[in-house]
Amino acid sequence: MSVQYDLHSHSTASDGSLRPSELVRLAKLRHIDVLALTDHDNIDGIREAQLEAGKVGLHLVAGAEISVSWGRSETIHIIGLNLDIDNPILLKGLQRLCEFRQWRSEEIGRRLAKKHIEGAWEGARAFAKGNIIGRVHFARFLVEQGHAKDMKQVFKRYLVQGKPGYVPGDWATLEDALDWIHRAGGQAVIAHPARYRLSATRLRQLLGEFQELGGSALEVVSGSHSRDEIQHMAQLCCGCGLRASVGSDYHGPENPYMDMGKLPAMPTICVPVWESPAWSSSREVQQAASAPDTLPLAL
Ligand code: AMP
Ligand code: MN
Ligand code: MN
Ligand code: MN
């Protein structure tokens, strides 16, 4: 059997709903051999995930999904894989983003209060359970309070550009994000490239800048890409000589659209990111993939 990769997932350390250890156990149940935990702007869940991965026989890639402000007002997500989570430059960079997140969450609360929605910050904070607060935590609070019927509707009404609870991002520059990733020994991947509202020209421009900065791969197969988008991204990726990545962007069982272990295969024209010379020891990966399932894996 070929090695199964999922290089994009979230835990309670950001806006996922499973603890890092639960996420790892689910990945093992879904026959994933190599899982990257890539929480938004932090690596707080990595140690717990690594510990559990060691127990169940799965290779855990230490990752993060870094928020980047690009162009006039775009937010782009850059995934760092195989990160040294003790690297001080990476940690300092992520710390700055978390401070912005803290201020942003308070500002979202103030803006919603002006629209007569009281207690949103406290509500979001309760959903985040002491972890970094994201828009998803506000979304859960607003749905719970009956302001919208589901996540899709609540984002559309309150949390996207032009809506009352939207605060423009002051994230990392593309240059900084790639610098932090590279200094921490990792590879940089553009997450879910078909999700950004970029024209073909702007997307090419993004790929060009990303490549010039030493970026490695495009997330061709994503839980949020349609089959057509996968083919389109595969062509773009090969056309410019980038490698390709695969990630579910799993956030937990509440989101039925992005499941784990159900991704389509990578188009054969692509060169996988894990085949790059920089990728971490393939011997370790193979060992994890062939380890017997010895533990009970109930979630
Ligand atoms: P943040 O990084 O806090 O601004 O939040 C971004 C996260 O919100 C994404 O990673 C998704 O998990 C979630 N998200 C963004 N847009 C939507 C949407 N339209 N519906 C549901 N979740 C969304
Ligand atoms: Mn998210
Ligand atoms: Mn993302
Ligand atoms: Mn993600």
C-alpha cells in the first residue's frame, strides 16, 4: 500500500474541534500514515500530537498555517511543514500574529456590540477554551445565539469583508512568513490556492513571488477544492515547476464537507512535496507507515 499523506489539519490549538491527540487517533483510524498538524498561527498542539503519534505509529509533521496579508487587502494562508518548533525566529513571528489575533478578537467584539450583539468576545473566548481566538469561535457563538442558522450563513452575514464583525488583517508579509518557515528548516506551501478571490493574473503573480522567495509547493489536493480545481491547480503547479501538496484542512466532525482520509489522489503530473530532498527522513516515514495497529483507537 502506498503511504497516505494529509498535510493540513487543525486542532483545538486553533479553530479545530478535536484535541491534538484525538486528531492523531482519528487520522490513524482513517489509515493516514503521515499527518501534518497545521494550526492557524501557532504550534501549541504539536507536542501533544507528536506524543500521541509515537504511541499509535503515525508520522507527525510539525506544521503551522500562517496568515499572510498580501496585496491591497488579501489574506493568503501559507503552510509551513517540518518546522523546528523551538526556532526563536519562528516563535517570535507567530507570537506577533497571536498578539494581533488577541487585539482583533476584542475589536470584533466591539464592532458586533455596536450592532447590538452583546457579549460576543466573551462568547468566542468560551468556545476557544483558552486557546487563540479565531473567527470560527465568533461564528459558533453567533449561531448558538440564533443570529444565523449555520457556519456558512454566519460568515456571510457577519464575518467577511464588508460585514459588521470583519476586521482587516494585519498579518505577516509573504516575505516574513517564508523567512520564518525557512529559518525553522521547513518547506512553504500555499494553502487551498483555489479559495482566494484572485484573478488568473494575480494568482500567477502570487506564485511568482512565492517561488522567488524559495516557496516549495502548491496545495493541489485540498478538502476545499473541487475535482476541476484540483486539475487546474495541478496544471498551474507543474507549469511553474512547483511541487504539490495534499491536505484535508480538517477542522473536526462538525464540518461534513472536509473529512479526513477521503481526499482524491494527487494528479500524476505533479511532483509531491515529500519527494523534495529537503523533506524529513523518508526512513522514519516508512517505519511509521508499516507499524502495526496495536492500540485500541476509539475516539
Ligand atoms: P481567521 O483565521 O480567524 O480569520 O479564520 C479563518 C477560518 O475561518 C478558516 O480557516 C476557516 O476555518 C473559517 N472560515 C472562513 N470562511 C468560512 C466560511 N465561509 N464558512 C465557514 N468557515 C469559514
Ligand atoms: Mn480554520
Ligand atoms: Mn486556510
Ligand atoms: Mn486550514
